[in-house]
Amino acid sequence: QVQLVESGGDLVQAGGSLRLSCVAHGIIFSRAAMGWYRQAPGKQREWVALISRVGTTNYADSVKGRFTISRDNAKSSVYLQMNSLKPEDTAVYYCNSQMGVTNYWGQGTQVTVSS
């Protein structure tokens, strides 16, 4: 059974930092590209960051320079370090794994940034 379990969401003031974690169960983690997405109230889910199997990273323009995605294959985990947080970063953040055409999602973790 595949499970992606996110943690680390919290309420933080603007300018603060948070680190999100996602642990994957039931997949060959080293073979998966891993990503973070987010969904704000009333908006569609949007892509935030991606890390490939070999560690290549990509970021949405809105978070570039502030967020850092990383992975630890030994722990089947992917992380999102979020710095200089803004109120517009408020959303539920979802972990995603992708192998070929197969995608799995976590249940999400809430990040709220107060002004």
C-alpha cells in the first residue's frame, strides 16, 4: 500500500521559515521524481517544486530563491525548506511522487502565514 505522509505545516508570521517533510511508504523511492504542490482556498492546486531521481531541482517562479526542495533516499523522504514566507504562501501543501504515468499524493499539511 502506497502512502505519502506530510508533516511540518504550521502557523507562522510573514518572513518566517518552515520545513515540510514527506515520508513515502510502498514505493521504490529512489526511482521516483518527487514534488510539492499547494492549494490555497478557492484556487486550483499549483505546482511548487520538483526534484528528479538524480537530484535535479525546479521551482515555480513564485517561490524561486525562497524555497528549497531536497530528498534523502535512505529515509524515503523529501523536504521543502521554506524561507521568507509571505501571506500568499498560505495553502495546503501536498507531496507527490511520480514514476512514469503513476502519481501518488499525500493528504496535505496546512501552512498559514500571517501578515
